[in-house]
Amino acid sequence: MTITAPAVSVPKRRRRLDLNASLVVGVVLTIGFLAIAIISFFWLPSNPNIPNIKARMMPPFSPNHWLGTDGLGRDIVAQLMVGARTSILVGAGGASIALVLGTITGLVAAAYGKFADEAISRGADILLSIPGMVTALVLAATMGSGAFTTILALSAFFTPSFTRVIRSAAMGVLQEDFITSAKLYGRGRLFILARHVIPNIAGVMIVQFTLYFAAGILTEAGLSYLGVGVTRPSISWGMMLNEAQQTVGISSPLAIWPGLAIVLVVLGLNLLGDGLRDVLDPKLKRRSA
Amino acid sequence: MALYALRKLVFFIGAVFVASVAIFLLIRAAGGNVAAIVLGKDATADAINALATAYGLDRPLPVQYFDWILGMLQGDLGQSFRTKEAVADLVVGRLSVSIPLALSGLLLGLIIAIPVGTYAARNVGKPSGAVLALISQIGIAIPVFWAGILLSVLFGVRLGWLPTGGWVDWSDDWVGSIRSLVLPVLSLGLIMAAVLIRYVRSAVLDVMNQDYVRTARAVGMTRTQALLQVGLRNAALPIVTIVGLQIAELIGGTVIIEMVFSLPGLSRMILANVAAREVIVVQSTVMLIIVFVIFVNFVVDLLYGILDPRIRNAA
Amino acid sequence: MTSRNAIEVRDLVVGNGDVTAVRGVSFTIPQGGRMGLVGESGSGKSMTALALMGLLPMGWSTHGSVLHDGVDLVTQSDKALSSRRGRTISMVFQDPLSSLNPVRRVGDQISWVIRKHMGVDKKTAEQQTIELITQMKLPRPEQLVRAYPHEISGGQRQRIMIAMALACYPQLIIADEPTTALDVTVQKQVLRLLNGAAHDRGSALLMITHDLPIIAAMCDTVAVMYAGRIVEMGPVAEVFRNPRHHYTRGLLDSQPTMDNIALDGTSRLVSIPGMVPPLHDLPTGCAFNPRCAVATDRCRAEMPELSGDTLKSACWHPVPNSSEVAAQ
């Protein structure tokens, strides 16, 4: 029996949708968001906090007011621009503190023995079951509302997630052979954590930070919508939605713009985080495809 | 199984204890003098001391803590400083709004997410799967209160089909109650679904690539049968875990949605008391919510033990 | 339509659009025959097995024909195939722990197969399950049926897998490295059981492994795969004694035996230089040419076909037959 080699022509399978599409869109949206916040320090269409009775409820595309004005005549574009600052301050602030605390606790849990691990992991489990919104309400009740309280509340309920993720990533690294050899060379635990573990989990840390930056913006908007987040003269997109609902009713276009801003920014950061995960952690690439 | 359940029960009690200490300390440490908070900035020192003495707020913290916890265990949640109403009475009426809202929202989220997430997993790499993944991504980015606003603009203001807010008590007109709940539940459920679709999709995707699904096909199941009979049963384990973790999110969503639709639920009461600086009311109500969430997680753990023989035996 | 063969594979090509893992494979296993399929990992042997079963991963497709029980399996729908899998053709996988459903009792997993294909009621299926487990020489069958996969040993799990595969007296059993994941001490028992049980049922066996002694002990014919093609095929004794392909020669030479392991360190155990080429970057001509000591320009330009009578090999410069060597 002789076989003939068939022309090897298997129909082309549709290629996997390019994963980096999410990275590109994420980067574009995020850079736009950061740029608007930076520009707001140098230029604003008008002061977003000073009422202007003559220019109340201007419709979108009015001269000098591209997206119109609110019930007190304050410019929407200016408010949105300053709101971007608040989102970054609170979202990134909360995520940063959680990153620092979560890294410390996660590394201790991973590297300092079974007892530390058990105590920290159980603690994280308990904290995770406390609704973040409720923590924020408690803090607002006792400390008064404001950006600082909001950041504190966010970091309090983001930290356990960071602890968990960083603990399991660090445990993965600590099982690698090069760690064993570093130990054999007599390297101390802190040296190993700083020089070997942290560089190897940096990707996980960046991804986690990005995703919780987004979650922080969502939560801040929610708290400010409830009136227990930031207060004027700071401006928050959530607060703008609350004011729109209180003063002019939800069917006004004023209830559109801040929501759209939140969606675009949060979507951008989430896409960026997912895209970075695919780039930084090839092991996860197939599954999240 | 009994040993496993016992371990989880111990963890449940431990968690409630730790959470109660955390809440108590958070309020005392962050707020300082409770009596001063309650009375506000203009209060005189005498008035503050009088209130502190009257409510035992000048006693050592451990004594105050155990007093509070023992009261909670006997159903005494404390009382409002101003109206003197018992917190328990304040809470009970509100639950008939909050519980149906939260549970229906979760249920709707699951009813949408399980089939859609499974479908997305089966069509990974195809346009339909990619579109679903994108819709889910966008859904995650939508704040639940904005979803509520958009839905009430569409169905309440423009179409006029459903109320944009307000509440009729169940005993007065239960159809009206349900009509009031439709949009809030829809908002909550759709946003929950967006989050859950992602997890269901990745759980199903993970399970689909497992050897045992291939074995199921190797002994005579079709692709679909293997996915539904073997795959979903195994995917239930990670999905149940995620639902447990999402309960905290669900509570947060419920708090906000009650505000969007002006529903007289638990969160309106908490917010009013936050504004009025009724520290004890907030403390006790929040503790109740947290106990509820921890309890749901306890139930989830038990369910997990029933679903997975490996976990059941490992304990 | 040849009904005398358990399976007849012609020009099998398996690919996913990016790479082609199996590039034109043909072989026949007669009823009750035993064939071994050897090759390094990445040679396409497992993909061949999955293609025969119609169990390729998402995105992979099969071309060519696979005649079995009067039908061409390649053209069958998933539903039509599902009524055959486990009944006329079945498979034992490599890792019995990950291959059994972790959340169902092993007895239920076996009796499901019996009920599905034999059309018997639940009670009969359960009885037959116990009988099967007894035949698999497993202890205390009545208790074992109630166990979950994680509660029993690796060897026991693989016996359960074999019981599932054999439950319906299939014409062909495909075993893909059935003992690789097991302890060395139980490997031989499991193989003996598989061999005996297949024999009792008159089932043909396709044994996929990289372990040449297993093939020598269990099979009548052997096919050697390299980079998605069969490079040598024939009766086991002949292929192992007088391989014509340099790859087969190399495989045999790299097997440790009592003869070539010298305890004084002068071992003549050799390895094949180089590595298996990646599927997306195969050399032209004979895929083995970069690693072959006698490769010529012709080997680099033209792909050799399988040729020969009882022993077929695909090589432009075959290894001289030992009888030919003796004659020179």
C-alpha cells in the first residue's frame, strides 16, 4: 500500500479575534481620560462652580457651552473636566493604598509561614464579605463625607482582593526553582521577596491596579450619587447625576453626559487591564481570549 | 460532610465576631466621641456628657461592645437617639422592600448570565462570542444607578409604562408594589448579569477543556449533552463561589437602586440616619446587613460541599 | 465496504488552519488486530487518535476517510458519532484522574454508558457494572461503584476507564498512553488487563505510546510517526529487528535495554540529535532530514512515500537490511 501525500489544504479557520484590540482601545480611552484631567488644570471653559442665572439650562451645542449648562447655569464640559480629576484622585488613590497594603499582606501570607497565611487569608475572606458600599456609609456617618473618606473606604474594601491575588501570585513564584537556588545561596527572605518575587508579580500588580482603579471610579460615582462621596467645590460625575435628578429630572440630557463619561472611562480601564493581562501573563492568554 | 459543615459554622461565627469588632472599632476610632457626633458641632460639653452618661457611652469600650452584642443577640438593636424608636422596628418594615429587590435582582442576573455566558463560551473566537463579550464589558462599566436612570427615562418617562419611583405597600396593592419593583429589579439584574456573564463564560470555557468532558463525549454524549450534563454541573462550583462573592456587590447595588427609584428600603433608612448622625442606628443596621452577607456565604460554602465531593471529604 | 477491518484510515489530514498536525496518514487494523502507534510528543499520534474518535479540540478539522463499521466516520455528524463512541469504538485516555468526572460516582459513570448504548434498564445496567468491575479485578465492587474518582487509586481509576471503554464490546479500542500517568508497579497489571479484556471481547486495539517494549509485548503491527506522517509500518518483529527508516533505528537505539546499558559507563545508549521540528516550520522533503546522518539533497527536496511489501518505510536511503549486510 502506497499513500499519496494529499495536498495539505485544511480550510482556514477564522482567526482568533486579536486580543490586542482591547489593549489599543483601552490605551486610547485611558490616555484621553488622563489628558482631559491634566488639561483641566490649565484650561476650563468656565468656572464649574459659579452659578450663572442668565445661562441656565442651555441645550447642548450652545455657543460657549458645547454640552450646555445645568439648572444653575454652570457649564457641563467644565464640570465633566473637573470631575475627571476627582475620579483619578479617588479611584487611583483608593487602588494605590489597597495595592500597598495588599502587597504587604499578600507577601507576608505567602512567605511567612502557615500561621500568618491562615490568619491573613481568613481575615481577607471576612473583609471581602463586608459590602464596600456599607463600609463607606459607616465612614461617612462618623467622619463626614468627602474625597478623603471615600478614598479610605475604597482602600478598606479593595485591600482584601489585592491580598488574595498577590498572595497566590507570590506563592506561584516562590515555588519556582530559582527561588530554591536563591535560598541555597543563603539569600534572606526579604531579599528574595524584593529582588525575585516582586519583579515577577509586577504584571499581576499592574493589572490588578488598573481593574480596581476602574472599580474605584464606579464606587466613587455611586457614593457621590448617594450624597456621601465628594462634595462641592470638588465635582464628581456621580454628584452631577444626583444634581440632575434632584433639580431638572432624569429625562434631561444632563443625566446623559456624566453617565457616558463614567462608562467610557471605566470601560477603557477595564479593557486596558484585560489587554495588559494578556500581554503580561501569557499563561492566561488562551483562557481569557 | 458533618465535619465540613462544622468547620464552616465555626468560620461563620468567627467571621461575624471579627466583623462586629471591626464595625464597632471603625465607628469609635474614626468618629471619636459618639455623643459629640450625635449632637453636632454646636453642642455644649454638658449636653454631650449628659447624653454619654444616659446611653452608657462613657463606659470602657469592651463593656460597650459586649453590651451592644448581647443586645443584638437578644434582638435588641438599640434605639434612635432622637426619636427613641427601636432600631428593630425601623428595620423590619424596610425589609419587605429591600429583600424582594435584592433577591429578584440576583435571580434575574443568574437567569440571564448562565445561558448567555454558556453560549458565549461555546462561541469563543466567533463574532457572536466576541459581541457578547463586548456587551458584557460595557455592562460592567455602566454604573447601576445610571442604568436605573436610563431605564426609568425610557419605560417611565418616554413610554409611561411603569412608575419612575415611589412605592405602594404590599398590603395596599401588591400589583402596584410589583410594578414599582420592575424597573429597579431590571436595573440591578442587568448589571449583575453583565458581571456574571464574564465569570460564567470563563468557568464554562475552563470546564469545556477538561479531560472529563472529552471522556463524556468518548463514551457517547454529543457535544451539547457533554456540556450540559457534565460541563455545567462542574462549572456550577466556580459559579456558586462567584455568586457568594457578588452578594456584597448586590447589597451595594441595592442601596443605590433604592435611592434612584425612591424606594423606602433599608438603604434610605441608613442614609437618612447617616445624615442625622444616628450612630447607633447605622452601626446596628450595618451589622445586620453584614451578618446577612456572611450568612449567605456560609450557605454558599455548604452548597459547595454538597456539589463537590472532593471538598466534602477533604475537610 | 470491507467489513473485516476494525478500522481503515486513508489519507488522514488533521489541521486547524494554522498548522497541520497529521499530514496524510493511512493504516488498517483488521478485526481483533493490535496495532501500536509510536512517536515522540508532537508527532501527531494523539491527534490521529482524537480524529478517529471525532473528538478533536475546537477549531480542528479532519480530511480523508476513516472507515469503521461500514461508515466513513469523517463525514458523520456529532450526533451520529455519539451513538458509536463507547459502543463500536472507544478510547482510554492518558490521565485517569482528570478524565473521570470528579463529581459523579464511578459506578454511575460506567452504568450510564451501558444504559445509553445497550438499551437496558437502570437495574440491569447497575448489575452489569458490578460484573464489569469484578472482571477488572477490582476489590469490593459493591462499594467501589459508590466511590468518587478522587477516592480511589490511579491504577483503579484507569481500570474504571477501561471498564467504561469495554462496557459495550467495541470493535476498536484506542488507548492513548494508558499507563504513562500510573506508577511503574501498576503499569504492567493495567496493560495486561487491557490486553486480556480486549482479547476476550474480540476488540481490536490501537495502542499509542512512546514506550517500545509495550508495543513489542502487545501488538502485531507497529506504525512509527514523525512530524505528522507515518515513516515506517509493518509487523512488530520485523520493524524492531530490521528497521529501514533511520528515525526508527534511532528510536530503537535510544531505548535502554539490558544490552546497551553498561554499568561501567561505556554505555552505547545513543540519542537522536536535534529536536522534533515545530509543525508550523517543517523542513522541505523528508521532515527527518535535519536530524538524519545520511540525508542527501534528495531528502531535502523530495518527500519520500511509504513503500515496501510487509514492511513499509518512507526513506530515500533506507537502513541496509541485516541480511543484505550479511550478504555483502
